[in-house]
Amino acid sequence: MRVKVITIFLIVLLALSMAWPVLAKDKESRVISLGTMVVQGSVQKPNAFFVNGRSTLQYERPDVKESFLKEVIKPLRSKTF
């Protein structure tokens, strides 16, 4: 029973949301004409050409002599408020 009530409520809500723009158009709309304007020119398109061949990634992990874990945990232990 509860599912039916919720379904009916959602259908009514959907119908009202779809009808809202039609109901809002009751106000008189007006058009303001500002005259004609001529725009002359050309549209410039960006040109880009990039070629990159396949390459291998050569990465070496840096040697870490000392742990920086203490520096990360230190601000977490202080009271912020």
C-alpha cells in the first residue's frame, strides 16, 4: 500500500514538473527589437600538429635514506581546535 502511495505521488510530481513551464507562460511575453547589425570577418581556426613516437619510460626510484613517516604523523597528533 505504501509503495502505491509513493508511486502515485511521484507520478503526480513528475506531471506537475513537466507542466510547470506551460503554466508559467501565462504572463505576457514581449519582444524587444534592437535593429539589424552586420558582422563581417572570418572565423579563425586553431592549427596544431603534434607527433610523438612511442618511447619507453625510464624511471628510477630515489633512495630514501631516512623515513619521513614521523613528519607526516606529527601534525596529526597536535590538537587543532
